[in-house]
Amino acid sequence: MCNPQAVRQDLRRPLGWFGSATRLALAGVAACRVPRPRAKLSDFPVSDTKYSPPVQVPGDESAGPANTGARWPLPGGGLFERPGQEQAEPAQKPEPEAGPPKRRRDPYLDNVKFVLIALVVVGHSLVPTLDADSNRALYIFVYTFHMPLFVLISGYLSRNFWNSNAKTNKLVDTFLVPYVIVEVGYAALRFSLGQKWSLTIIDPAWLNWYLLALLFWRLSTPVWKRMKFPIPVAIAIYLFAGFSEISGDFSMDRFFGLLPFFVIGLVMQPEHFELLNRLWIKIASVFTIVAAATVAILIAPRAKLAPFYFKNSYEKMDLSWYMGLGVRVGLLVCALALCFAVLALVPRGETWYSDLGTRTLYCYLLHGIPVLIAKEQGWLDLPWLHGPLGALAISFSCFALAIVLCLPETRTVFKWVLEPRLTWLYRRPSRS
């Protein structure tokens, strides 16, 4: 309590008006201040709610705070849920949710790709033996559909090509750079085999046309995806392209000649492939292939091979314009029928060659080396190879070669050449 006597003693001192007022205030505060002993936590009841009973917290016990039901923070980080309830076990941290499952690769398309790449090797190996009708019939049968179906599958796999920076980078990594390397490599190989040195980058030699044509097909993908009727437009371009001789520079002749197959693949959806998985379609596909093989045998002795390359003009094939249109339309129909027949009959599940179908690029670009050596060395000129038995022997040998070139060991050896990582060449995508 305040001490009035102390206040009066201070007021008797002679000070001015301002000093007296200040002394009065300070003296009153000092006299009224009462020292209080410092309280301990154990002297007060603890309760966090209006209705929970006060409980004395033990001060020196080592057992920790009592189970009071109050929301008192514990060393372990837990809280009492409600007054009068036991504390629950501390909740464990939830495990991070697993991300979306990795998309599984479709073995069906890999099966198709391996069958086609093996037929590519067969077709190139048959060229020196085409004087035999049996080999010529097999050649016509294979060339009617194997590259059209390859292009159709390429179109189907290009549907979402522009939705990813990594995929667009492949335009350079997987097409342009390997194209130049392979073009130079084959020119050097031909020169080492005694041929004249010839290197024309803009006019691809032999099998290298596919890389350049696929590059331009994929560059044109956004245009076709914006059209209402892309397939009729592509077929019209395919037919009218035959009226003029298109140069082979930049593979433009093949670009227009196989354009409908790429666009058809581009507009196809997974459900379209499922339609081919019906029993009656499989039976019809068997009859289609048998009929096509029979026709190939019948026309082999007198048929011209130029139309089956899908690149020559009507004039170069010695056809009138209306005959040329008829040949191109008929060839388009036959090729599509065989394409869908093969798609219907290829196994859809995992097979022993499904994994091989994931590395068909290596087989396509490398198989020309042994085939070119075999041609130049005369190994394919043996008389017994020019006949039915020779056609079978070449086919089995080419399938074996395709298996070897699609092995993971082959990819390990040649990946730095055919699939270079050129990340330094591209700008990083913007984060905004």
C-alpha cells in the first residue's frame, strides 16, 4: 500500500512548480510499489476449458505431467484430445502417395514392327535374285504392303509428337544427325568396295530415304490434325502427284507417294486396332493374304516393279494418265487390305520378339552393311538361290540377321551414333 508520510516528506522540499509535480508523481509510484515473490508454475491450477477441473501439476516428479485431460503440449508433440479422454497414440506421418503408374509399352505394336523390319531386310536381299519368278513374286508381295504399313504405324505413333519437347528434339537427334552419319557411312562403304565416291546429302541413297521422309511427315503433322477431312485430301495429293516427275531430293517422291498411309495412321485410334481383333476379321485376313500371294505369283513374270516403289510418275511408268490413276488407286486399295490383314493376324500379347521390336531403327539403318557386302561380293548370285529354295533360304537368313541387329547389345554398341544425346543443343523449356 502507499505510504502517505513519505509523500508529505518529499513535498516539503523547496522545488519549483514543475519539479514539485515531477517529484510528487515519482514518489507516489515508488511508495506504492510492493515487491511480490516470484510464483512457480506448480502454484497454479491448470485448465484450458471452462469446465475442466483444476488439477495441480507435479513439480519435481520425474513421471512427467499428469493425465489431466487438458490440452497441454507434451514433449512428444501430442495433445490431449478432450477433457477426460486418454491420449491417443501419435499419428504416424502418411507415406507419400505413389505417382501414377508408368505407362506400359504396348507389345502389339512392337510385334508388328519386328515383323515389318524383318520383311524390309528380306526385300533388300532379294534384289539380286529377281530374275527367278518365285523370288520376284515374293518381292512383289512384300513390297505391296511392308513399307506402307511401316509408314502407317509411324503415323499412328506421331499423333502426340508435338505435345512433348523431348519428342520434338528427336527430329534432330533421331533423324537429321543419324541421316548425315549413315549417308556418309554408306558412301564410304561403297567406295571401299570399289565403287566411285558419291555423296549427295539432299538426295538420300538407298534405304536412307525413310529418315528424311519421316522427318517431313512429322513436320506436317499439325496441318493434318487441323483438317476436317485429312484422308481424302492426302489421297488426292497422292493421285495428282503422279502427273509430274517429282525429284528424289529430300525424299519428296516418297513423301507424296506414301502420304495417305501416314495420314491414315495419324487419325487412327486404339479402338480401330481393336476392331481388327475379331474372329471373322482374322479369318478374312487369312484369305486376303493367300489371295494376294496367289496374285503375286500369277503376275510376277510380266509385272513391272516401278509402281510398288510408290514414287514414280505415270509418264516414267509408261502409263497414260487414266491408266496411271487406275494403277495408283488399285495399289492403294491392295496395300491397305494387306496392311489391315497383317495387323489382324499379328499376336497382340507378349512374344519372344516383342522386345526386339523396340529397336527396329538399328536394324533398318545397319542391315544395309551386310546386304551391300553380300551383293558386291557376289554371295547372292549363287545359282541355287535363284528359285523357291533360295527364296526360303534368303528369308530365314534375313530374319536371323534382323534378330541380331535388334538385340540390346547392338544398341549398346551403336547408340552413340544412331541416338546421340544432344541436350546441349536445345534451350531449356520456360517454367512460366
